[in-house]
Amino acid sequence: MPGRIDLGRAPQGILELGNDEILEEFKVSLEASGASSETVKAYLSAVKDFLSFIGGKPLREVTLKDVVAWRNERLRNGFPNRKMEGREKWQVTLHYYTMFLKRFFEWLGLNIGVSSVKKPPARINALSDEEIEKLMNAARTPLDKLILRLLVDTGLRSRELLGLRVEDVDFHSRVIRVSSAKYGKERYVTATGETFEMLRSWIALNGLKPGDRLFNLTYSGLYKKLKRLAARAGIPPEKIRPHVLRHTFATRALRRGLSLPSLQRLLGHADIKTTQVYLHLSIEDLKKEYQEKIGGGTGGLRRCVKCGREIPADALYCPYCGSSQQAASPALEA
């Protein structure tokens, strides 16, 4: 979510202007506040959607009734350009749009309460170790291999990865400066020795200078590259995008014992509550741990030789049909 920015107040008498002129002035104020281009775009998208809903009604005549009608319409029927998305995505978008619209009204000096819309619980989609290995094996060029290693090793956001320059990499200290971080907050990350060696080779291979970008790629180029790698690896392409690799890094790091505060610093989260979402344990994790700690240590399931249902791998008799399992079928993955 874009962070809280200091917009101040709109110029006196601004409500005498037309809606388009007010929107342009708001854009100038956002840019002057130091907001990133992504933040400016997010705020303007929210305000434009509301203005589109109220038609040509002047902002000075807007009431709480208009806001409630807009919010309810979007909750019920979604957004005009996003009809194919599900209700959960509408709700996430509306969660942010109501916050941005409230900030817009505050800037205008309009005393209109905008009730927030609750954001659905975050779903963390992360790749398994097996899927990561498949992706790595599918990477055939030095560029593909390096990009994958950096994303999986560091948890960088796509914008942060694409903003890296040669001078940001300190090979002596083995740290990478992230100067294009969210909210403009600089931070440092680290990576494995192998990844630093790949970085060193990449810089030498391409004759890059200190001020050069490491990767001459757009976000679209990065996105398509990962989709192609997924298809080559036999992984559904819709399952792979840059942020999924960030989730994968965070999930793997916690599973391997990295502390939550350390992960917070590496990910660049301002609030540790944001990082806590990665403390989830998937049902697969729970099943595996339960079997190891409580269910006899086998950590898996198998099928009954008679009825074919899944049963604990160490069961002597099927709990469903009661048949002996002395010649049970091979274990299934838990």
C-alpha cells in the first residue's frame, strides 16, 4: 500500500474549478509531495473511478450519499474494466480506493466521511523447493539464471531489481544497496556467495560501468521472461510472477530459521505486522509436522489396498474398511 504522504491542503477556492482541473491540481500536489509514480497512479485511479461514477456532478456538490452509492455499486458489481475479476479482488481494490478517496476529500477540505472497506485476508502464494529447482533448471541464459537467483535469494521487488546499478553491489562486504526501494527508503540486502559470483561474471561479461543498470529490462520484459521460464519448467505460467518469488524467498527464509525482525529488514517492511503474514504454515506443512511429531514419524499417507482411500502411512488396518495393510500401496506425498 502507498505510504501516508504529506499533501497539505488544496489552494483556497479550488472547488470553484471543474472536476478535471481539480484532478490535475491534485496530481501536481501528489508529485510535489515526493510520492512515487506508482503512488500517484494509485491515487488518481481511485479518484477517476469515483468521478466517473458521479458523472458531471461538481465536487463541491458531492455528498456522503454519492460516496455510499459508489462504494456499494463497486462492492456488488465490481469495476467497469475488471468484470472478469472475482469479488475478492474488487474488495482489495475498494479497500485502497476508499482510503485514497478519503485523503482526496481531506485535501479538498470536504467534510465527507468515507467508510473503509475491509481488506480480505492476504493469500501468500509461494513456490515449493521442487518448483524452484525446476525453474532454475529451465534457465538457459546467464541473464535468466542471475535474475532467478537474485529474486529467490533476496526477495527484491521487481522495481527494486530493475533499478539496481553496478555501484549498488559491494562484493567486498557482500551486500547490495537497494536505492529504489518502496517509499524511497534505502536498505541493504545480501545473497549467497554463488549469486555474487554470478553478478561479478555478468558485469564483466557485459562490460558494465559503475553507473550502469544491471539489467536493461522493463517490468513487462521481466514478467514475460518469468512466464516463459515457467512454461519451459512445466509449471503453470499463471502461478509465476515477480512478487510470487518475493513470497517464496520470505516463506523459505522463515522455514529455515531466519528471525522475523531480520526478514522485516531484508524485505524493507516499515511495519513488522506486514512481515507477520509470512508466519503462516500451509496445510502441507501442518500435515508433515503432525505426522513427524505426533503421527508416528512417517510424514506421509498411502492408499488402502482394498478401498483405495488415503490412510496414515504407518496404519496396520484401514480406518474405513478395516482391511489389513500388510501389502499396502506406495506412500503418497503428504
